[in-house]
Amino acid sequence: KEPDNPEYLFALGLTLKAAGSMEKAMQKFELAMGLLGTINDPVRAQILHRLVLGHLNQIKTGDWNLEKEIWKSR
């Protein structure tokens, strides 16, 4: 119903990743990343950004690799 909802795209990415469809999962995660600006709550958008980035990193490198992302805000 909402093909441009970043949270739905993230959930679809998780489902595809769990099913082993890594390329399709990456596409959904990247679409979600591009639509984060549509989320009105900045904290919610930041959390989703970290989750999307972590899953993309894990698919690409095998590691969440969020140290810079997490520590830059502290």
C-alpha cells in the first residue's frame, strides 16, 4: 500500500535477507536509506539509518561496522 515507506522497505529488506536474497535485500535497504528524509521523527529516522547501514555493511563485508556511525554522535 505504501511503496515509498522507508520502514516498510526496511522490513522487506530484512525478509529478503533472511530468505537469502541478498541482492534484492540490498536494493530494498538502499531504497529505504534514500527515503529516510520522509520520516518526520528525527530520532526514528536516525535509528532506521543505523539499522539499514548495519545490514548493508553486513551483507557487503560480513561486519556491521558501525563504530564511526555510533561514536560520531557522542
